[in-house]
Amino acid sequence: MSNRRSFLSKVLAIGFLPLAGIAKASIKRTRQSKNVVVTLYVHTATIDKPNESNYCNFGQPDGVSNENFTTEINLGDTVTWQGMSLDSTSDVVNIVSINYQGGKNVFGKNVLQGDNGSPQKVRAQPTLKTAVNESCKYAIQFTVTNNGAKRNGTFKIDPVIQVH
């Protein structure tokens, strides 16, 4: 009897049960949600307004502006926005908030606040998908501390996100 239980538990665990020559297979595959990290790389020693876009990037290929940089994620994924200094490991880039600008509001809120960490990051899960050729335009609000001093207030970059 214990052999039969052992056999049945193994068979049920893999979802395949032979019944008089008839195979029953029922494996439901689900895509695992993932954490997508969007890193804003900043020249913390030289960043200046109003041309902050000239001093930072997302590591995208040449020819793709920060404003056209698109993050593609799936519904259920978690997005984490973080900043990183290109000049010094002691400089800090704080992602203060993510602000909805236009298109489909995939997060259902106009402002996603930072986590007050050090450095500060923003995490969010989309609640809506974008249609084909549709996107959500948002602004990353961030501050920079260079050599221990806050630099020029709050900066802004306006990338795009699509949710599938």
C-alpha cells in the first residue's frame, strides 16, 4: 500500500497519470513575475539644469535619447528605479518620485513616492497593460549629492514605459 501511495504522490506531483493506456497531462505554466531594475546613471560632479539630460543616461545605445528610452515590462512585474553616480562611489543619486506625465497611467497613481532609503529608490507594480504602440510617459524626479552637498535642487528626466 505504501508503494502505491508513493507512486500516486509522485505521479500527481508531475501531473501525469496513466489510466489504462490514456495519458492525462495537465501542467499549467505561468510566467514568473520579475523585478525589473531601471538604473539612471548620472555624472554627479557636473550635472546642471536645464540640460540634465546631457549628464545622465540609462545605459541605452547611442541615438536613443533619455526621453525616448523605453522600459518594457509585463503586468505583474515590479519595477525598481534607482540612481547611480558615474563619478564617485560616495556621491548619491536619490530617486525621489515617479510622476505620471501622459498616455496610459499604468500605475493608477499620478505620483509614486521614493522609499526614503539611502540611496532612495522607487518601487511599483503596474495595474494596467498598454495597448500595442501605446505607452506611459513619466518623469523621474531625482536629487544629487556630490562631495556631501546637494546639487542644484531636483532634476527631471522623462522616459517611457510599456506594459505587456
